[in-house]
Amino acid sequence: MPSELTTHDVKIPGIDELSVSIGVPATWATRELDEPPSFLAHMPSEDAGPFGDNLVVGIERLGPDAPEDLEELQGLFYAQAFANVPDFHAIDDRPLEVAGDEGWLRVSLQTAPPGITAVNRQVFTRRGDLLVTISLTTMALRDREVDGLFQNILDSCTVVTTEGDA
């Protein structure tokens, strides 16, 4: 598991008031996705084989009817996951500081259609009407080593807001 992290600044088009700085393993490939707008980092195939880890960072604007309370907001996301993701199992669900502010951690197991079990670690933090999501997905067989990687990634994370915004 590569331990050296390279810092990337994540900015989403149309959301100028907030960016995320995050460390990613130096050997991982990175790119920005258009739909949904997000940042993706993943293990190179020569290291990963058929079971590569990936990291997704998203920033989205919440609607006016979104709950202000982060725990209530996460409850809605959880209900949606249980309703829409086959074989979804919650492992951990609790408040967790993210980049120096209130956040939420969700860890889940789910089985993809070909029968492969994945572990998904997600943290969420809200800045005004913006929700930042950081998600690391790995195969269950690699869970022990990825736990430390996820903590290193979180420790490297900063959320930068333009003064007066978010």
C-alpha cells in the first residue's frame, strides 16, 4: 500500500465558493468527472488487478428543503441507500470531525452484481448549503490495510471556503 500522498485541489464547476484539498496515494491515477461532477482517484491496474480501490470526492449544492441537521440529512441518505442498493449492510454510522468541522462517517458493505463484496467508507461535511462527500471503496479482502489509508486521506483533507460564502 503506497503511503506517500500527493495533494490535489478539488473544485467543482459552478461552485466557486468552496474547494477541497486532499491527499491521494502518489501512484494513483486521477481525473475529474463531468457527471456527476466529482474528483476520482484510483489504483493503477498493475497494482490493483481486478479489485482496485478508488476515491471519489464530491461537492454538491443542497436544495432549500434539505435538513440543516447533519445527522438528519445522513438519515435520509441512509434510507435511500437501504432502499436502492442491493445487499447493503451498515457497519458504522456516527458523527466524525471532517476537516476541522462537524461531519459524519458511514461505512457499509455491499455486494456488486457479479458477487464481489465491497467496503465503502464515506464521510460527509456540510458548509452552508454545500455538502462535501469523500468516499473510499475497496474490496472486503483489503479492508484492514485500507482502514489506515482512509485515515491518512482524512488527515490530509482541508475544506477551503471563500470568506463570506458557504
